[in-house]
Amino acid sequence: MTASGDAVDRIVVDPGDRLPAVLEVIDAARQRLDLSVFRCDEDQVLDALERAVRRGVRVRALMTGRAKGSKKQLKQLRKLLEAIGVDVRRYADVVVRYHAKYVVADDGPAIVASLNFTRKCFESTCDFMLVSGDPALASALRCVFDGDWNGGTFRPAAETDRLIVGPERARAGFVALIGEAARTIRLVDPKISDPAMLLLLKKREADGIRVDIRGRSGLGPLVAHGKLLMIDDQAAAIGSISLSTLALEFRRELAVVVRDRASLDILDRFWTSLPSADPAVAADGIPMELS
């Protein structure tokens, strides 16, 4: 919180800061804790969830029914969560992955992230996390969670326009952000592949916008995983949404838009810390393997 009591956002990029931030939000819950789970093998997260249950918090976890190479692990994780008192449900669509990454404690704080609760994501991946005290964002996330928990149709919350919910709003939300660019578009996305989005980026480049994309390389020692879109120095979106057709059109995904100066400065410092772009880039600025 600021000195005036206003809710503030905190961007977490460094791997060493991610686990403490997640534990901090879980430990803040006093009545309700809702979280989406795609993968989890970090004992400290499980211990924190158990502590929450023991102090009387109702903990609900929505799990994906599908994760590549993890069918057995998902079953084991569900049993473990249930054993420590977590109320667990599987996302209603048995075909589509539930890929959103977020946590809401009471009416806040909340987390929207690109990372899983795994040792790999807490140690070595390129990932991004927003920790926010914004009550409107927490309310919007609860709207999404409650709809998915009850197997109903998603109805957009009126409280905030910060949240991009996929598949319902994903394509339109990212098209609108990309359309805002006046000078630069910077992307971290190891799975960017949607033809329409690639054409839009080429068009924006033809308009004179500098487009810089880091896919599976160009991230220094970090392993490609997270997604980040930066528009000039005015806006950024972080979360689980990749500019791939599956992510934009079919999966439950989430991203959050940040526009505050402190968050944007952190993301800009992260970007400038990256090594120079890979020389194997097409003349139009779009990486060859993505065009």
C-alpha cells in the first residue's frame, strides 16, 4: 500500500523473488483463497496451503484435466491437495486445458502470473508475476473463478478493464493493445504462432513501429516460458496468454494489463538487461521461425 492507502501493483520478475511472493499472498488469506493449478511440485506452496486450511481458510483449487506428460502427476496432486483439506474441482471442459495462472486471497491481494508452482519456474524460467492489492482486480478474478468453479458461462465483470480473459476476450484484448503502439512493440512469447497476430505485427511494423520479439532464445540464462507484451512505455500485459491460436481461441487463459510507472520501469529494466537480439531475424523484424 502507498502512504495514502491506495492499492499498488508489484511486478515480480527475478526467479528468487517469485516463491516468497506466492507464499506471502497465500499466508495473507484469512477467509477465502482461490487458485488455479496447472502444475505444482513445490513443497513450500503445498505447506502454505495446508497452513491456510488449518487456520480456517476455505481453500479452493481449480485444476486442469490435461497437461502434457502429466496425467499421473495431476492425479497425484489432486489427491495430495484433497488430503490437506483443499476443495478441488477439475475445469469442466475435459478437452481444453485450463491454463490460467492466478491466486486470490480474500478481497486481495491477488496474483496473475505466467508461471506454474514448480521448482523450475521458481528457479530458472523467464516468467512474470503481478502481485496486486487492487480490489477491483481481485473481484474480477473471483468472477472468473466462480464461473469456472460452477461450470457456468463466463460473464465479464464490470469492475475492471485490466483483465484479459481467454478465450472470450483474448484476441480482441491483444489486438487492441497492439493497436495502441506509437513507437515500439516488445514481446516475450516462446509460442507465438497465430497467423492473424503475426500479420498484425507485420502491419504495425510497416506502419513504422519497431517490433522486437524474443521467442525461445534471446533471454540470456533464463529458460523460455513466460509471456510479456510491452507497448511503448505506456502499457504491458503479463499472464498465461500466448499469441498462439490455441491460447487465443480455445483455452481458459488470463493476462492483466499494467499501466503504472513503477511496474513499467521494472519491465523496461528487465528488457534492457536481455542480450542483444538474435541476428537470425528476417529483414522485416519478425523472427524467421515465426514468419
